[in-house]
Amino acid sequence: MSEAIQIISKTDFTAQSINPAPSPSNPLASPSSIRIQTRLISLTTNTFTYAKLGGNPLLAWWNVWPLPSTVSPETHCRISAWGYSEVVESTIPSLPVGSKLFGYQPIGTRAEELQLKDANVPGHYDVVVSGDGLRKGLNSIYSRYQVRGADSTRESKGWDALFYVLWQTGWMLNRHVFAWEGGFEPSHPFGAAGGDGWDAKRADIKGAVMILLAPSGKTGLSFAHELRRGRPEGEQPDKVVAVGSEKSKGFSESTGLFDEVLLYEQVDEIERIAKKGQKIVLVNFAARGQAADTWATSLGEKFGADNVIVLLVGGDPSATRPAALYGKAMDPASNVYQVHAGLIREKGIENLGSAEAYYKAQEAGWEKFKSEGAIPAIQIKWGKGLDEYKAGWDALANGEYGPETGLVFEM
């Protein structure tokens, strides 16, 4: 297929097409510009979230790459996927042609232009938001590109595309929110903007029972992994418990990361697992329906509200109404906390003294994760080209792949 891009319907995110779209032939517009072509990207349920919710102006995931003039922005959009692109044209001396960039990539083979500025971290660049309206309202993490992967193996790049960004949230929660080091101030789950309501006592999870709702996604798995393998001896929780659906139960058990795997309806089983007076931390990643409310209420009744801390990382995007817990977040008296990964990162940078030190620590944690085998229960399934990507999209939308399969495509 000649150069082409994926186009998504705004009213049905499963409806997609692959449209011819030749790369621009005009010279680069500014002395700080590059053109990139996507080389390797992942396809996950998170990609579907970008397609489904991207019209929210506070998210702006539909507003990253230009549409062809033949496609109406009223009815259709483009989205992005995590992975690698290659610099094919450049006016930036530090980014010569052939450089490999990890970041939020266009889904297609058309070359796209970016104007970049140095991000004050070696090898990191941020997109300069232009006056054309693209990227307006987009969180900064989606406009950060990192030079990496020049010497990486295909498998290593595949894990980067599948997991790296989602793993970061799990790592930040473990390393910065539930910090254990003396002199290292724990980050409020809402970062520097969280204000009061979080301190070393609340961050201390030695001997606690950690209950993870819907942890079979990559963020939940990453947090469970870091709790188990990213904390020193003596700083471990007593138990890490997965709570999910019947469909995900076998997969959660196969990861080896959990002491117990329960179903949503087995809330009474927690009395067998936890002791009276024991700290309980409930972390909601994307529990379906009102499961988060049910578990939080029941835990408070059984163990006392003062012994139960609730963190809200994600929610069920298909729910007709949000969990009532979200109305309690940010009230210190409620023990319910909304998680904001971007603001935790800012607090982490403050703790470590510089962005360079922060990213160095994060990179070391990520390389350790990969070197230890990542999540062995997940196997990468490789595809090639936009036609296979389109087929993979349809298959994932139809439920043909479970959490044990990681889809990665070379363009």
C-alpha cells in the first residue's frame, strides 16, 4: 500500500478506514522542525479509549494530527498510538535523519511534521504548539518525544510500545506516592496540587493489604509488579489482592503477582484475608459499573473508614454514571484520592531535584522491569503494515484478544 493513514468515525470508534495520504513534498516550515514516519506502534484497549473519548476538550486526543482536506472534521478524526517513529527530514542538528523517537505516534505511513524545542532533559523534546489549533488542550505527556531505541532489540521496542507509558503510572504510584525512603517526601496522589491530606503515615504500606480493582490492564499490572518487585525487603505490603471479572480471573492468576484473585461479587471474602486494624488500600483502575463504590463502602463498614484508603486511577468508560467515590476525592476527611500522573511526575521531579534525575531513575526502573522478564503472562503478537493493523483493530474491538496478548505492528 502507498502512504496512507487511519481515519476514525467520531460516532463509532470501531468504524475505521485506511485512506491514501501522500507525504508532503514542501520544505520544512521552520529551522526547528522535523518530519517523522511511524515505524512501530502498539494496539491496546487504551488506544480505543483515545478514539472513544478523544472529543473531550480536556483530553483532545482527536486533535493531534491534521486531517486530509477530503475528510470532514465534523464526522471523522485521527488518533495516535504509542511507539516509535523515524526522523526522515530534519532541520535540527541534534536530530539527524534516521533518529528513532519514542512517543505518541500517528497511525499511518504518511510523514508528519513537528516543530520541537529542547525539553531540558538529554534526548527529550517537546512539540511547539502552533496556531493551527492542533494539540490545544493536550496533556504535555502526549507531546514529549524521546530519542531512544537505536540499539534496542525488536522485542525491547515492542515492550516499550505496549507498556512503557502505562507502566510509568504504576511506577510513580509505588515509588513516589507510597514512598519509603527517609528524606523523600511522598507525593500526594494528585501531585503538587493535592494540598494537605497525604503524609508519610498514609504513604506507609508495610504490612498493608492492597486491593486492586480491575488490575488486568497494563497500568494495574505495572503497579502490582512494582509493589512486589520494586520495593526493598521490609517495605512490602502484607498481601496484594486482585478483584475483577470471571473473564479476567484466570489471567490475573497466571501473572503470579497476586496473593488472592477475587471476583467483584466476593467482597465478603476480604474478611478472610485482612485482619481487624490492618491498613487497607483500595486502588480502582477501571472497575465496571459501581463496583468501586460497593467495595469502598463494604470495606469501611467491615474495617472502619479510618483504616481504608481509596485511590482512583481510572474508571469504567462505559458506565452510565460515575462512581460516587469521585465526588469525595480531594476531601482529606474522606480518605479518597484522585490520581493525577502528570502532577505526581512534577512532584517527583521536585523530590529528585531535576527532571534529568527523575527521568534517569524512571528509565532505570523500566530497564529493570524489562530485564526481569516484564509480565511473562503477556505475549507479543506481531503484525506488519496498515492492513494488518486494521484487521487487528477489528479483532480487538470484537473481543478476539484478551489481556494475555499484546498487539504490536511494524509499519
